[in-house]
Amino acid sequence: MNRPILARVSRLAPSLGLVAALGGPALGQALEQEYVTPTLGTTTQMFGRGVSTKGDVMVVGSYGDDTNASNAGAAYVYRFNSTTASWVYEAQLMPSDPEATAYFGFQTAVDGDVAVVTAHYEDNAKGTDAGAAYVFRRNTSTGVWSQEQKLIPSVGAASDYFGQTVALVGNVLLVGAPSADTANGVDAGLVYVYRWKNSIVKWVEETTLVDPDGAASDFAGTGLAFDGTTAVVGCPNEDISSIWDCGAASVWSVSGTTWTHNQEIKATTTQYYAGFGSSVGVSGNEIVVGAKAYDATGSTDGGACYFFSKSGATWSQTGFFPNPDPVNYDYFGAAAAMSGKLAVVGSSADNAFARSDSGMAYTFRKGKGSTGWFLDQDLAASDGNVNDYFAVSLACSDEHIVLGASHNDTAAGTDWGVVYGFDAEEINLKITPTNPGPGGTINVSIYDGAENDPVLLVIDEVDGIPVWIEVVMYVFGADHRLTFDADVENPLLGMHIGATAWKVSPTGALVHSDRVYADV
């Protein structure tokens, strides 16, 4: 009975008006790969407050670890095993001079064989809570990680909180001190730049990034991102035209060892106390900025995120997304990261699935050409619970999305903490609209996560009858739109259809999107 339907639709597929074009939104469901939590350490680890990833290496901070002293902190290195699709423990990192309440592990950064772990409450010669950053390097011969250097800023002072943010690319390291006093005023904030010289001199302070438009209490450096050529510094408490604490972000570029302030970016529509610049991410000609206290429709401090694109030498706002599901004090935008055509924005106080402050994150994808950024999907913990604060810290690469839930209670202890890993290369599929009228169209948008991977689009249910109909196979260039045009004679018209996208890889696992449906 099903065979004639299969044959008919397969035969008529070319006459359905099936065309390929660039663009289109992409929605789907990422697959949670792994639940990572340490077996070392003591009491309230707060594991996951600082997470970073690059390639197949992940570094996770546990600022609440009490091994050396109360809240002295620790950090852990993991390496991804592609065969088992799991993060494998590699090393525990400890500072050479642990100190109670230093919060070592509050932020981390990693690139290759170098990891940086900060302790922004560390007391040193610069004063109480002046802060410090510790650099660790892996010996490529032995695989052992060792502390290479402790960094303290040249002009640091008490309560600067040096290390509250950090970014590392290659031989360049940026460390934020958002409460530092500058010529702009008390708590104006700044970012220190360090560069690796050689194995003898090691890391040397190169310059500081001070906002030319800065003022007292801007807290520049609260948000910090760097992709190797462009640095973005968030100033969430900056006032613009007497609109208090609406926030801004400074964009800097580097050529050789010369740093240039390019532009100050702002929201096209400012809002009192929005905190634009609470978090930032940058990748090439794209920037994402979080505004965690933006009052999204129907909420106080629901949060929002903004996208900026570079054209020539100018950055312009190209996207705005208020909290997709706003509730008071969700703080969507408190954390953000970007890699290529993927952005991840955290909402750690979100009441996901009616669990207070359990946390949620959202992914965004960028289509080709002028199609812009699209909301992709939401991510939540498989075992989320009240006050877990999932996505309080997050990071992404072309391969991985990692999200920390620093207050997750595990069998090891209260607020022990967990990091959740997701596959950043999953297929996504969306059919819109879900019920087109006569003469309408169905847009099938697929994002396959990698350039030029074959993707098979299959209609596997027609009017409730399971079938397997190969409609078309294309080699997608990461994001395409297929259109079924109902203006032509369409044998599916008036039926309920389901479709699935399958990623075909000769070396990797066969993966597929969730099934989506449309009434035609």
C-alpha cells in the first residue's frame, strides 16, 4: 500500500518546485554528549564557574575547592576523545601559592598547550583582592602540565579584581580588571595585554586597553573576548546621553604589537540599567553582546543579546534578540561566546522547566550572505534542578559547546558542580510555516554544521502513514533553503508530512535531526 505513494512522490519530486537557495533559519536539537564532574577536591567545588575550550581541550575552574584552603580553588584539564565522544580527565591545576578565598578557577582560558587560570580575589603586593593570573604549560614530551608564571599587573591596586575575565589566543593573553581605577575615574576598569616572548622572558605586559570614552564606574572588562585580531571589552555600566548604566563595548584591533581602538559599539535602542556589555564574544567580522539586565517584554532584567557585523571598518548592529522566554531576573546575556557561525548565550537564572534558577542557554546560527543571525535552539541540563545555575559560564568552538552549572548538587556534595558538553556540529532542521495555505510555500532550512558535508532530506511520514521517501540529497554549504512551491500541482497538498535531515559522513557517526512536521 505504501509503495505506490513512495514511487509517486519520488517520481514527482522535481516537479514539486524544489529549489536550493542560500539562507534560512535553522532550528533543531543539540545532543548532550557528556556530564563532567570531578572526582578530586573537597566540599563545595563550584566546578564549572569558569569554563574554556579550544580544539579538543577543555579547562574547568573550581573556585570553591578547599584542598589547600577554604575557597582557595583548583582547575581541571580535559581532552576530548573522539572515539568514545567523551571528555577525559588529564590534569588538576593548583597555584604554587594557594590562598584562602582567592577563588583560583573563577575564570579560565586555553589554547593548545597553554592554560590560564585566574584568582581575582588573590591578595598580593598590590593589595587585598588585587587579583592574579596563573599560566600553565603542558610539556609536549611528558604530557605534564606545570605552572609557568604568575602574572600581577604593573599598576594593580587593592580591589581591582584583576582576572575577573580572561582571553587567550596564541601568544597573546588579555586579562580584565573591571574595578581598576584609571584616568577615567574610580572603577572605570581596563584590560591588560600580555605577550609570550620566549622561554626565558616568558609573558611580558605589553599594554593596557583603556576606553577613550570611559568614565568612573563603567567597569570596563566585565565582558572580554579576543579572536587573535579583534578584542571586545564590555563596559556594562557606561552611561550614554544620561541613560544610566545602559552599557557599551569597545572594539580594539591589533597589528603586530600595535593596539588601536576602532569603535565603541552601543545598542540602537538604549535602556536604563540594561547592562549592555555584561558579556561579549567575537569571531572574525561578527560580535555578540549580552545585556543581562535588559527589560524584555513582560519582565524585569529578563535580558537580551545583540549581534554586530563589520563592513569595511565599521561595526553595525545586525541583530537583536530579547530573552526568548522572559521571566523576571533571568539575566539572559550574562554569559556569551562565539565561534564561526555559532553563538551561545546563557541565562543562568532561568526557571527552566519550572525549576527556579536551574538555568538555560540558547544557540544562534548565522546563515550565508545577508540572512543574518537566527535563534537556533535552547539547551538545558538533562538533570537540571533548582539553583543549579546552568550556563553561568560557557564556551564554544567549531566542535564543542560546554556549559557550567557550578551549583549543581551531585553525590559528591552540595554545589559540587557539573559541566555539560554538547556537539556543536549537529544537524538542525526547520520547516516553516507549519501549515501553509493553498498557493503557499514550505521552507525547509538545514544547517549541517560543516562545509560541504552531504545531507539527505527524507520525508518519512505522509498523512500518518510511515514511509521512507528519498526526496533529495544535496551537498549543502552549511546553510541552505529548500522550497516546496504549492503553486504547482502538488500530490502532497492536504496531507500531514514529517521530514528528517540525515548527515552522511564516511568517517563519522550517522546523525540526524529531530523530525519536524508540516500540514500542506
